[in-house]
Amino acid sequence: MPLTFSCCALCASWCVLCLRYGHEGSHFLSKRTMAWFSAQYCPDRALVHTARMSPLCAESLGGLPPALVLVAEHDVLKDEGVAYARQLAKAGCAVTLRGYQRVPHGFLSMRLMFPTQHDVAVADIAQFLRFRATLRELGYHPHGASGDDTEA
């Protein structure tokens, strides 16, 4: 998804995730695959628990732009996504959290396997962007406004 700068949650620790979820073949991700992604995402292990690598580690999330957080039921990062949305809402940021049932991490790139959930998610993204664009056109910039919803 090209909007990852404001629309996705990042995990606080890939190592913890490998231990928690990295059973071979589960969630479409093995321990080996998780370790590879971890090394690509954050080669400097000293930075893993910093706000630079994970917004959940930030002292404050206040003042961030409105966010759409999508979580998949069978995603190894689901809990982190929900936690990120809650932290954004707690900081007063506008946040919309959407959950999709019976799909793994990356389901948006698997339309042939999950056509219904994919199409619903794309429609949710389009609706979010249209709504935010309309607000912007009207001159309303809701930094610090309460979100649309925070339920998955």
C-alpha cells in the first residue's frame, strides 16, 4: 500500500513477533521469513525499540495526521495495529480502525485468494481518502480531532 507513511502500524519488536507467531507455516510467515523481513526493515538492531522504527515507541503520537489502520484477523501484526490505533486515539488523533475477517497479513496483495475482503478494504481506503479530501477542500484540518471509530 503506498500510504504506509500514515496508514499502517509498525511492530515494536520483530524478535518478539518471531517468538510469538513464528511457527513454521502459520500466518503465511515462518520464523525464517520473519527474521528476513526484520533484517530488511531494521538492520541496526539497536534501533528496534525506537520511535524511528516503531510509532508505538514514541513518547507522544499527538499531532499526527488522520490515520486509517487496517488489520487482518490472521495477521502477525494485528495486535500491534490495534494498539497503534488505540494510542493514536488516546493522543487525540483522528483514526479509523478497520478489521478484516479470515485473511492473513498482506491480503491486499492477494485479491485472487480473498476477493471479497480485498474489495471491501479497497472501498474502505477509497472512502477514507475521499472523506479526508472533502474535509481538506472545505478547509477543515482535524489534527487532534477524535476519530471516525476505533473498533476493528
